[in-house]
Amino acid sequence: MNKYKVIVWGLGNVGRSAIRMISERKNILELVAAVDVDPKKVGKDAGEVFDFDPIGVKVTSDIDAALKMDADIVLDFCPTEMDKKGTFMPSAIRLSKSLDAGKNVITTIPVYHCQDSQPEVYEFLDEHAKAHNVAFVPFGLLPGDYASYIPLVLAGAMGHVDKIVVQSGEDDWHNTSGWVDVFSYGADIDKYPKLDSDEDLLAKFIYAYYSSGVYEMADRIGLKYDEFKPKHEVFTAPEDLETVKGIVKKGTIYGHRFTMALYNKGSEVAALRYVHKVCHKKTPELAINNSIHIEGLPSVVDATIDGFIPEREGYVTSAAPAVNLISGVLKAKKTGYVEACDLPVVIPIKLD
């Protein structure tokens, strides 16, 4: 069997999990390049960077050179950048670089189901992918297959669906990533911008990242909607909370709940509720419920997914869907902007 040749672009927490999965599947997957701009990683073996066994590929910062290599697919885990509106959105031009090099792309970058929300981005990426006979497959974070993929698969067992609500969240107490600072843990709530105002850049950031999943669920099921209502709530710590980045003092910000919902004639038909917080074990009153609620026929289906965002390895469930999707993308031979729900169901790639 020929191996699938893979480039991993972006060696953060998600990239770390992808490198490990690829190294465990050398019978099927071959890492041909690993790209990152971190000088602490460049020049080192991509496995040893993360204290794994050597994988035989040194990290490079030259994406152009990497894209000239013989490869089937690029796993794009690069971070987003702040745009002029104060939200963190991906650069379609950067994303098209791999497509223009004739490489299929799977990415966790939040550009999934953007046909209506960002039609110019959708058309741009679709055109570049089709021009080079490759596929652009966005899978998002949340983790990747939980935002809309798993709920839609469950909905496939329903006679009909009238409403679908997904709840999830994560505990950031142990998260050392720089982007976690955007949640202002430990900050004075009185100095926080008015919620859902133009100055509430965090809410804009979250809505831009995750709301497409709500639209995809509604659109694919055929739920009618006439209004999108987002809501940002902020919560203060009931006691001092210890995190990897320091103490979050009592009375300061320790959690956020974001609701992104579609309504039809005043009734909620599809929603995603997501919690970001610290120290969940000490503050269970702001619940992190990883659940899917579907109303229709049969009357109600409720599913709970425990452990899907584990404390120490939460990024595995963002990386794993991307890695496991590789064979499905390449075997399907679809071109253009392709969504995961339009491909064969995602199943694990076999271990060596």
C-alpha cells in the first residue's frame, strides 16, 4: 500500500497531537515536512520537539520549500491573526498557498460552512482548490467533529428534527497557550467592556470561530430560521483559584459562557453554548456539559460525551479528526471547498 505523504504546518498543541498520531501510523502515513516559525523548534526533529521518538524530519520555517516537496496533503494548524474589526480570522490568501502548490488541505482554521457568512472567502478557496484539482476541507475546532459533525450524524437517526442544541466547554486552568490570555482570567469585571458591544472583542472572536457550526446544523437539517442571536455572559470567581498562569482572585473573571443561537419566529431552533473557564472542579456551578440535545421524532434524544476534552490532552480531539480524515479526503478525490459531512464517515486510521 502506498503511504499518504503529509505536511504539518503549525506545531502548537494541535500539531503536537498530529505529529504523534502520524508517527504511530508509519505504515500508512509519512511525514515529509513539519513547518513552524518558533526558533526553539526549527532545525530539530519534529518528534523530539515534543519529547517523542525521532521521526526523521527536521522542522523548517520555510513553507515555500516544504510545499515544493512531494506530498498529498497539508494539515494546516496555523493560528489566526487579528483583523481590522478586532476579531481573529484566517487569511484566505495564506490558506490558498498550499492549494496553489497542488496540495489538498485539511484545517482546523475556522472557515467551515462560510458560504453565507463569508461568501467571498468560500468562493476564493473553492476556486483555488478547483484550479489545482485538490480539496480544501475545513474541520474547525471545538473539537473538530463536535461542533456540527457528531450532532448531524446523530440527527441522521431521527425521523425529523425540530431543534438541535450543542453544549460544550473547556477548563483552561492548565492551559499555557498564549491565546488563553484573551479570556482575561483574573481581571476586574468592572473594567471589562460592555458585553456584546463593539468593544467586546472576545465575543466577536468566539462568534467568528464557532457560529458557523450552528448554521451548518440548521442548513443541513433544513431548519428554518430568521434571526441569529449571540449572547456573552461573564462570571466571577467565588474564591481564589489556582491556575498554571497564577492565582485568579475571588471576585475577578474566571469564566465565560457564549451562546450562538438561530431563531425562527422567536423560537430557538439551533444553538451552540460554549463555556470557557478555570478550575471547574472547584466551580461546578458554571457547568461544562458536553451534550447534544435533539427534538423531533422520536420526541427527544439526549447524548452526553464525557471526556471529549480531557484536561491534559484536550487538543487530541481537534487533531485526531483531521488526521483520521486524510484517507477519506484522498480516496474521495473531490475538488474545491469540501465539507466533512460530504465525505465518507470518519473512522480511525489503523495503528501500525
